[in-house]
Amino acid sequence: MTNDEKYRQLFIATFGVTGEALPGLAYQGVDAWDSVGHMELIAGLEEMFNIMMETDDIIRFNSFTIGYEILRKYDVRV
Amino acid sequence: MSGFRLLEGKTAVITGCNRGIGKAVLETFVAHGAGVFACTRRETAAFSEFTRLLSEKHSVTIIPLYFDASNTTELKTAVKQIAASGLPVDVLVNNAAIGYNALFQMSPPGKLKEVFEINFFSPFILTQYLVKFMVRQKSGSIINISSTAGMDGNEGQSVYGASKAAMICWTKVIAAEFAKSGIRANSIAPGMTGTDMILCIPEVIRGKIPTGGVKRIGQPSDIAATALFLASDLSAHISGQLIRVDGGLP
């Protein structure tokens, strides 16, 4: 599985959304992506890609799309 | 207590383990079967030997971690070491702190910042990192060692007391925010306790010991016993609470 596939699968598993919904998905756009869901997502990403995100990036991580940019900052090839 | 270990299979992170309350919490937790990341600021041969002997005595893993929690780089390195171990973080005890006693008008801004840096900002940031382990596990217990100084408004404790009051409020907030993730957070407010820090307590308060409450000063083991309860499943339904451990002093 590529990093991109892992990234997408984590969103689908964490928030119970379909793959088609991912491009437009944003924080609080679905019930499951609340503050608790956000921490579950971040914890999952950190474990999956063996990274430790700065708090500023955790706050900035407010959409599926911007997540790519943030992960690349941590040298994750997505 | 032999044969009855309340923390068997759990792993705890404890800060400020080299003396006083932190050391007592470390001893109590390992006696109850917990593996421990024992955090102190500086590496010393005495502490390394102490943890080695303690580990052997109770057949548990103790991993000493040396870092200055107010140094972000050192703190992150320590968190990475915890992550690399592959061990869970079931319990976090934020204990490391410094005392300070001065009248409000005699409290310089530099000291205010220093006390808040160590007593509040550092545990706040460390918890931000470590709570993610608990979120993944969907369980955990965070225990913040505050102080009655954060509740009582004693003369001479505007700086120290405020830092501990901040901790008490913050504990209630994270208890609410992480309840859905199965994570509990509670504070302990020790009163006068027999540690080096008692020297920071104003004379007027120390003078109450002979007559008040149970008529003795608290011991680090008194605080450790409360921490043990909050770390264990005995307190599974307790979160967002502040437990005053002061022997009933007025």
C-alpha cells in the first residue's frame, strides 16, 4: 500500500466516510471529525508515518487536502 | 501488599522522579507492577543505580529518561524514545515542579515566568505529546500533582499558587475533552509534605502542623498512595477531580 493509500484509508476508517468524499473533507465537515476525532486522526498519522507533529501543524491540519502539504513537511512522501 | 499488584501490565511516565513525591510515586508504582519511564532533569550515577536496583527488586522495567522539560528539543527526544520503545503510556504523572515563596510585590517577572515554565507550561506540552498515545489506546490516566497552595491563596504564594491553580483548572479541562477517548485526568493537591519544597512554605502555614488535622506533616508516600489509586482501575469512574491530601489541616 502506498503512503497515499494509507492516508486515504486512515481518513475513511477514522471518520467513516467514502473515498469520494475525501477531496472536500474538512474539519467539522462530518460529525466524526470533531476535536476528539481530530486527535484520533493525528495520533493515527503519527503512528503510521512515524512522525511527531508540531502543535501549530495539528491546528493547521483542517482539511484532507492540506494534510498532504503538512505531511510533506515531515518528509512523508504522499 | 505482596502479591496484590494494582498496576500489573501498565506503563507509566513519571516526571521529577529523583526525589520527594516523584521518587515515592516511582517506588509505589513499580511495587505494584508498573513499568516506568522515570524522568529527571539530570543523569546521576546514584539515580541510575537506584532505578536498576528497584527494577530488579520488583521484576519490572524502569527506563530512566533524562531531559529538561522546558527545553522543547530535549522533550521531543524523550517522547521519541518512549515511542520507539513500543510500550504503551497508560499513566502519566506530571510531578516535576519548583517551589517559590515571595510576597506578591516582591515577585519579579523573571521568577514568575520560570515557575510557570516548569510548573505549568512544561507538563502542558509534555501531555500534548503523550496524550496521543492514550488516544490511540483509547485509555489512560493523567495525574497532575498540584498543591493546596493552588486552592487556598496563602500569603507569599502568588506565583507558586497561581501555577498550581492553573494546573488544577487545566486538569478539569482535559478530563472533559478526553473523556470520549477513555482518558481520565485528575489532580492531587498535597498540603505540607516532607520534601525539600517544604522550605518554600511560609512559616505561618508551617506553624499549623502541631495542632491541625492529623497532627503530622504529610509524607511523600501519602501522595504516592493517592496517585496509585488514581492510576489504577480502582478509580476507573473518577475523572476531573481534585483530591486534597493534607491530613485535614485547616
